[in-house]
Amino acid sequence: MSDPVTVSVQILGKPFQVSCGVDEAEQVTAAARLLDARMNEIHDTRKVLGFDRIAIMAALNIAHDYLASQADGTRISGAAGDKVAELTDRVAQALAEAEA
């Protein structure tokens, strides 16, 4: 981690100071904006009350989205691998036919 800096963010209208590396400041700010947006969505439904509960629900939603995207990436990666194997077999077959 590079030299630490303090990044000021606002989440659900509350200011927070976050220490991070200089090279991470932009990502921390983007993460805070994402969290703030999710917490505001939950807050606006009025079904969840309290900052802590809203934060937990937002964290669960973000974690769920992350895990779902990981699973999608695995499926896409697997499908791409299958396609590469198929194309490799076709190329090998074409080369074998050309040599014959």
C-alpha cells in the first residue's frame, strides 16, 4: 500500500473519513458512492429503519450482486473454454486433413 491519505465521503448523509493508499482513493470514493446509492434506495422504501440495518441490507445486496457476477463470470469463462477447445480440435483436424 502506498502512503496513506484520508478520503472524505458521505454515506446516507453522514460524513466519514476513510484512510487508504493514494492509489486507492478513487476506488474508495467510487465504493462509497455505490454504498450510498444502495443505502438510499433501501432508506427510500421505508421498510428498513435505522442506519445500521440499512447498512447491513445494502452490504448483503452488494455481496449478493458480487457473488452472482462471479458465478456469471465462471459460466462465461467455462463456455469460452469449451469454445476454444472446440476450435482447437477443428484446427487440428483441418491441419491433419491438409497434411494427408
